[in-house]
Amino acid sequence: MIDIRFLRENPDLVKANCRRRGCRVDIDRLLADDATCLALLREIEDLRAQRNRLSKECRDRPEAREQVREIKDSLSEKEGLLAAARDRTDQALAWLPNLLADDVPDGGGDRENLPLHEYGDKPEFDFRPLPHEALGERLGIIDTVRGAKVAQSGFYYWAGQGAQLASALFFWAQRELIGRGFKLFMTPCLAKEETLFGTGYLPFFKDQTYRIEGEDLSLIGTSEQTLVGYHAGETLPASELPLRYTAFTPCFRTEAGSYGKETRGIFRVHQFHKVEQIVFCRPEDSPLYHAQCQENEEYLMQALRLPYRVVDICVGDLGAPGYKKYDIEAWFAGYGDYREVTSNTNLTDFQTRRLAIRCREEDGGRDFPHTISATAVTDRVVCAILEYYQQADGSVVVPEVLRPFTGFDRIRA
């Protein structure tokens, strides 16, 4: 959330940011409502002071009682006006996107993201490589037909050695992150509306959320929501920062609005699985930990020996809470192109302001810590493994680092 004081002092900067991000919040109206709130607050405080003073005089001055009644009526009216102005202000502030880093590329969508660097050699096959969905069906390790039968289209099963491979990847990634200083969590898979709002998923991604009817609960779209929400309303000692958290969870998204996007196989689905990295840090340190999370993501991809590229996300593809974001796109041999598998976002203090998470310095000073949200691995990485490591005989070689966790080195039909 944008600090209202920052908005008061830098209206032109916020307006420019909104124009660049396609945000339609009327900043002038917002500032006018904010000014109304401030004026009404002053009037209400003055009236309360008068009421308190006159209340002490009621016994000796009967006319003071009438004045107190008049002030109470005026207070009631002005408090109603203040509540309405505050509601308009809060609603407008809720829709303001985060500021952008100075070097975020221009662009209207994912096709205009800026490639930064590549790693690894694209594989050469003496046969036609299959996409993961065809390969998984042939090997009996991905079942979308029964997923649709049991749930609906967009759900699937990992089966047999496919399930073992996926489980091995997620366990290995968690172990690697623990070794890099992350604390492991097993989190709820549902969250309250205030948690989704606080982490910036509401109101911006409301149509992506599965809500539980009759409950103030929704299925999480990422453990970012529960890991960041873990400290809602708390004050963290700055001396304990950074806090590094990780969790493996199923994630649920409606994928509303995905018409026209690449949906083949199990690439864009309603339920997937993810190991997440979350960091709470001092504001001045967020670029450092953003870079460290990126290093962790690339380390995992390199250990799996998967070719990939890193792209700098353009303004049109950067979600409203994000300040700066990188994606890793793995090479999908059966698809013949790079496809996103992980992302890494510096959210600055956007989430901590909304969730009232503060950090306290030793001198008593307080600030809002910054948060980093970065994927470690998802099912998409398993799909990239299948496509990259497939063999002419239809089998798939298991990456060496995962073999101690699968108990086998090759998947065969």
C-alpha cells in the first residue's frame, strides 16, 4: 500500500506511476477526500474538547447542557461524514499499485519482457521430442483424464514414478533452502480475506481466488499469502532481520482470464504445487535479498542441469504489488521454446503496510520491513525435466541430484 503521506508530498510521482501501470484511480479525488478527512478530524477534535469542557460546567450552568447536546449532534454528523470520506479514501488507496523500480522495462505484456542472460545448452535430439503431456501419458505418470473426471478440467494426477519424481524435487528443494538459512513451515492452505488483502492479492486478483462459500476463507494461491501473513500486526526486532521462510504447499487459482494463453498439458492448471521463498528484511537491504533469492533459484536450476533464461519483467506483466520482478524460463524441448517456471519479486513495503508489520530498531525507531517473494520450484520444473531428459526409447533419465530421493535413475513405461 502506498503511504498516504508519500502521496500527499509526491502527487505527481504517484500519478505518473499510475499512468505507467494503467491504474485508473483518480488521484485528485483521493487527495480531496484525504483533505476532507484531515479537516473533519480537526473539527471533531475541537468539538470533543468543547464538549468535555462544557460537561464539567453543566452542574453550575444549565445552559451548558443545551450546548453539549448541540455539540453531540454536530459530532454525530461530522463523524458520519468522516467515516464516509475515510471509506472512499481507503477504497482508492487499496487499488493503488506499488511504485516501480527505475529500471523496470517498458512493455504491455509478457512478450515484451527483457531477456537478461541464458544458462546451459539446449538439447539436441536424434528423434522428435515429445511435450510433457504426451510423454507423461505414454509413461503413465500424468493423468489429466481422471483429474477431470474426479474434479474438472485443469486438475490432474501425478502417478507412480511421476509422483515420486515430483515429491523428490520438492523435498530436495526444501532441503537446499534450509541449508541456505531458510526456516521450513507447513502452513494452512486457506486464508482470511484480510490476509489476501494484506498480501496484495485482493482486490487485484480477486477473480483468481477460490472462495469458500459461507466462510471468510479462500484457498491460497501461494504460500506467500500465509508466510507473509504469519507476522500480521506484529513488530519485528530489526536485529533479527532478515527472516527467511520457506514452505511447500498446494496452490489454487481459477486461471480466469487465461483464454488465449498457452494451456497445453499441465502448465496452466487450477491446482499446482510449489516451494516458496519469503524474506523479511530491512528496507535498505531488499535489493540484496532479491538478488540472493534469484541466486537460489538459479542454483536449483543449474543443479538440475536444466537450460534456462532470466527475464526482466516489463511494467505490463508486473502485478500491482510488485516493485521489481525477474522470471526464470526453462527450455521446454517438446514445446520448442522457453516457458516460465519460477518468479522472484521485490515487493518493498507494499505488503507490510497493508498487514501492519513493523520492525523496531534498537534506538526505538520503527519502519516497515520489505518482503521478497520468490519461487523455488513448481510442477512446471518437473515438466521441464521430463522434456529435457527424455530418451529415444521413451524413457526419462532422472537428474542426478534427485536420484537419492527417487530411488531410481530412469522412468520407463
